[in-house]
Amino acid sequence: MESVIRVFRIFAAALMSLLAAQAQATEAGWALLRDGEHVVLLRHAMAPGAADPTNFDVEKCSTQRNLSDRGKQQARKIGALFAARAAPTELVLTSRYCRTRETARLAFDSAQDFAPLDPPATDTHERKEQLAAILKEIRDYSGSGNLVMVTHLETIEALTGQPAREGEAVIVAPQDEGLRVLGRIVFN
């Protein structure tokens, strides 16, 4: 019994340490966004499921994974926190998928469609062009507020080599041929 208690205490301590580190990372992310002039890759809010249905049509929300009620609440929370803790959001770009559009609308009121933010294409040449278009948009950004790009896990991974939770913000900057992650903000 003593060994079970010891294992539980070790697990609890590790969990508390992880949560503390996550909170520190989130605070550091907000500090960056207060200054403005940053680019944020925002994964859409919570949407149940792992893949879109086989009858997927980018023009029809009924054929896609969409935000859950919790995802809609999360998107509103994202917007409220951005309004309270960050420099103004100058521009919001979104993939054409309904879950990203709705995340952008609920969080920031409006957004412009930017097809390269859709999940990366399976064709290698098309994928390179898509990612190059996103990198160009990031490199060319020179606003005084923040640029938010609402996108998908696969796109964030392709650009940064790192995953992101649903509703997580990854703050990036151009570096050499790719992107450098400057900070992260987790929205529960």
C-alpha cells in the first residue's frame, strides 16, 4: 500500500509541475501579444471527431466536423481574453473550413478566408505551394497589431514541427526558411 501511495504522490507532483509550467508558458505568450506585431497560429476550437466525413464539401458545414457547444464557448473565451490581454488584433485570416470560420467569428467577429490555411494537401507540390503562401503572408506582415491565422493541427505541425491542442495559440516568427515558435497560449 505504501508503494501505491508513493507512486500516486510522484504522479501528483509531476502533474502539478506540468500545470505550473503550462501556466508560465501561457503568461509568457500573453506578454508577447501585449506588444503587438506578432503572428499567431490558432488551432480551431473544440470540434468532436478526428476526421471529416467521406462526403466532405468545404462549402457545406453539414458535411464537416463542426464546433461543439464547448468549442463555441472556448472560441468566445479566446476572443474575450485576446480583447483583454493582447494588443489589438489587426487581421484575422482563416481556413475555409466551417470550424475555423466559426472559431474566428465567435472570437474576433470576422475574418478573411485564406485557402492556404486549409489542412495541407496530400500532393507534395501543392503542399509546398500552400505552406509557402502561408510563410509569405507571415513574412510580409508588418502591422502594429497582431495577425491571427485560424487553422488546423496538421497545418501548425507542418509549419512548426510541433502539435497544438484545439484552441491553442502558437506565437511564431520567421526564421531562415521556416518559423520559430516564440510562445504558446492554452485556452481550456
